[in-house]
Amino acid sequence: MIGGVAGRYASALFDLAKEEKAVLATAKALEGLGKAIVESADLQRLFSSPVFKSEDQMSAIEALAAKGGLTGLALNFLKLLCSNRRLVALPDSIAAFQALVAEDKGEAVAEVTAAEKLSPAQLKDLASALKARVGKDVQLVTKIDRSLLGGLTVKIGSTLIDNSLKTKLQNLKVAMKGTG
């Protein structure tokens, strides 16, 4: 289910967090870090660009930790990714870690990509609809992709539900070409 560099790092972190009985604290810290990355274009650029030196990235991590209260395993994990020049894998590692936590709790993880931020009521309705479909509690991991134009996509495991306006317009375009 979880592969690649991000999956390996997330699995190692999950095993260590479980061993130290710090799974929930680590998950909470990583969730906050993930939100900070989504909300800050500067952090996205800092973590994904190979132009920045490792020392500069480490200084930024130290400042982020001091400001955001990032400590323990989550901070050590971030520093490890930085020293190994793998910060680009951080968002996927956070998602993979969240999936492992959810699986450990007997939940499913749904990656929801929407054209705009969903309200708490919409998230609650979506979670209950997905719970009815998969038969267990669903943890939502949300992302925003303005290129969808409207609607959303939901990925649970290998199942993709695409109800985006972008896809509907593309399908309409294909259908219109076929009738010419």
C-alpha cells in the first residue's frame, strides 16, 4: 500500500513511534507540520527545491521547531530527512504515516482533493458517506487543487472517485469530438 522512499521513512518512523508509545503525539505533530507546509509556499519551495543547501534547510527547520513547538520524534524525523536530502518526500511521508496510524486504529484513509477548501459540515458529510461505502471509519486527508475547477476527487486505497468539473469537461470534450 505504501511504497517508495516516503513509505519506507514513514514505516520506520511508525515502528519507532509505536515502540516509544508516541504514535499519537508524533501523528499530531506531523499533522500540524503538514498543514504548515500546505499553507506556506515558502516552506513548499524550501523543502522541495534542490537549490537550497542542507545547512539552510536545517536552520529553517530549527526556526520552525522553535516557533511551532515541534519536538520529539517528529523533529528528529524532519532533521533526518534534511540530512539525507529527502525533504522533498516529506509531504508523502506524512500522508503515509497518517495512513499507517489509521490502519493501526482500524480506519481507512481517504485522500480528498478539492477545488476549494471544504467546510467542516462538508467534511463531516463526506466522512459519513465514505464510512457507509467502505464499512469502517474514514480519516480524511485533504488537499486543494484549483485546477479541478469544481468538485473533488477521493482516493481510498486503489479506488479513485473522480467527481471533478475538470474531468467532466474533458469527458464532454471527448464525447463532442466523437459526434462530429
